[in-house]
Amino acid sequence: MRAVPVIDISGGRAVVAREVARAVEEIGFLVVAGHGVPRPAVKAMRAAARALFARPEEEKAAFADRAGTLNRGYTPLRSEFNGSTRTNRAPADLREGFIFGPFDLPDDPYYTAPEAGFAYQDNIWPADAGETVAAFKAYYRALEALNVDLLRIFADALGLPRGFFLDKFDRHASTVRVLHYPAQTEPPEEGQLRCGAHTDFGSHTILLADDSPGGLQVRGRDGEWIDAMPPADSFIVNIGDLMMTWTNDRWLSNFHRVANPPPGDGAGRLSIAFFAHPNYDATIECIETCRRPGEEPLHPPVRAGDYRRLQVTTITAGAS
């Protein structure tokens, strides 16, 4: 597969399931059309994100997470190292970001338990940006609804009951990362990208991306990089490590990166990623129907929250 396939998920259930299964098995990515997310919510989200990143640096720094968890608030330019592994440090990513997660949570011990802290950290909202916060929250709710649709489609694609994944996400810890890739006024250092090659460590990701140069690239089975240029009014969806574990590597959590723009290109780029994270106490283990007779699980069971914390602290922040 030499392109990321576009799938209209408003089509017939069996056809959609078959097309999604083929895409995630072959390349781990698809472009979703017919998703039902309201255009006004998308437009308002993009406008609010651009306004946030246009603020002076000292204002943005005021709503950074002082603990440096990269899990809430503002993340400055060159503060992430997505191309790093546990043993090799990659150059810093040429992007800045803003991260938020679940809000308006019920008064329930589940959300306040010590082990829940990383999943449900307090959001760090700009105090003087009511319209921005409202747009961010409305977008989050719209993507939550799309995620439920995708979870049902994933179950269809695996031949499971439609509700198989829903109780693993009924208290989900998904985050939105608003990512700004500024225009590059000086050449990057050797090997430096807008975002280094990596896989996502959640269940799956729903990405709203610009179609400007210097964008998302997906690694093909042949090792070559494929440009992912989404049509208007669509989302890019990719499989993450936890879904790959669930499916015993039947579905691919694939490497991807964000390339640098062509020299002299003065445009910045905006991407908005909804990282779907299951309930923090959900056990992720091989789905029985994803194993052939006699085949052993390829990955040990892991709790979703434990895996997430490990990845954020040891990979996203870079190798020591």
C-alpha cells in the first residue's frame, strides 16, 4: 500500500469494516471521511489554537507544566524528542504544543485515586482565554463522539461484538495535543525534524492536520516514507501500541514523522491530535480471536495507565 487510504465511515457497515481492517493491517493508518464532526467545531478549534500560539513567549510559558511531564499545558519549542529511544537521544522536535485532557469530571474516587493522577491531571488553562477554552472543550466532546464510532468500527473489523471496546473507554484518559510547527527561519541541525519518527503509545490517534508542505509522513512496508495529505474535512487515524498489543500485532502501530518544509517555505503548520487512551486500569492483552490456534501472545498484559506513564517519561522526554 503506497498511500494512506481514504474511507467514508458513513457507508455500509460490512464494507467499512473490511476497508478499515485492510488499512490498519497493511499500513496502520487511514483517512476518515463521513465522520459527522461539526465543521463549526473544527473551525473554532483551529482559530483558537492559532490565537494561543500567537501569544508572546512569556505568556505561553506561564501556562507550562513546571513538573515537565509533557502531559498538560504548554510545551515549548524543542522540549520534546520523539525520535529518541531508550538508548539513543534524537535531536529536539521543531514544534511547540498545548496539551489538555478530561475535564468536568464527576466526584468519584476512581478519578482521585493515587494511581489516577497521571491520567486525570488538572488542566492548565490560560486564565484570560474563555473563548479559547470553550472552543477546546467543544472540540474534545466532538472527538469523544467520533471515537465511540471508531471503537464500534474497530470491533466490527475484528469480528467482535460492537460494544467490545466501549467499557474499556467509559472513563477514558484521552488527551488533545495542539501542535504548532513554526516557519523555519534557519536550517535544522543534522537529522532534526519537525517531529522525529515514532509510534503512538495509546490505543489510536485521531489527527486533524493541515495540508501544507512539511507534513505527516508514514513509513511504508518497504521502509520508504509516504506523504499523508488529508483531503478537506477529514481526519487521519492511526493505530497505537496498545491496539497493536490487543490484536497480537495483527494491526500495525506504524512509525510516522513530521517532515521539514521545503527550504524557503515561510508557512507554519498546525495539527490537532486526539490521543485515545483507555481507562487507566484497563488491562490490555491479546484478544483471543486475534490468535491463531496454538499461537502465543506476542506481548505480556499491561495496564493502560502504566504503559502510558512509562512512554511519556522515558521516550517522549528523550533518552537520558
